[in-house]
Amino acid sequence: MPECLDISEGFDVHEYRAGLKLRTQDGNSMHLENREGYGCPACGRRFDRLFVSSDDRVSFNDPPNAPFCLARTAEQLLLLTH
């Protein structure tokens, strides 16, 4: 089982900087690629991409055709695609 992202006290991208590649960042949102093989905090499986946002509303123009999980911290919503 891969090491899962620990979001028990919130999510800090800097704790996982070595294994997550920043793809895009816009205001209060960022899109990252999982290069280290971290596990999903919701289901434990390895995830491919991670979207993190502290915005209260987010819409997606082209949702992925893959399974996904959602995880919530006090300040952020995390969307993880598998």
C-alpha cells in the first residue's frame, strides 16, 4: 500500500513537494501530478492527479473519465483522479 497523503491536520503541498509536480496554479487553486506514487487519503489507492482549492465554488469544463475521490480539510477541497 502506498504512503497516503496525510490530511488529518489540513493539507500542505510543501510537505509533499518532492513527489508532487505543480502543473498549474490559479488564485486559490492548484493542479498537481503525483510523481511519487502517493496514496489517496480517501481510499488508499495510488492517484494520478490532484486538484486542490480553497475556493467555495469550483466548476470543471471537462471532467475526467476516470474514477475520482474527494477529500475535505477545514480550508480545502481535494479532488484526486485515479
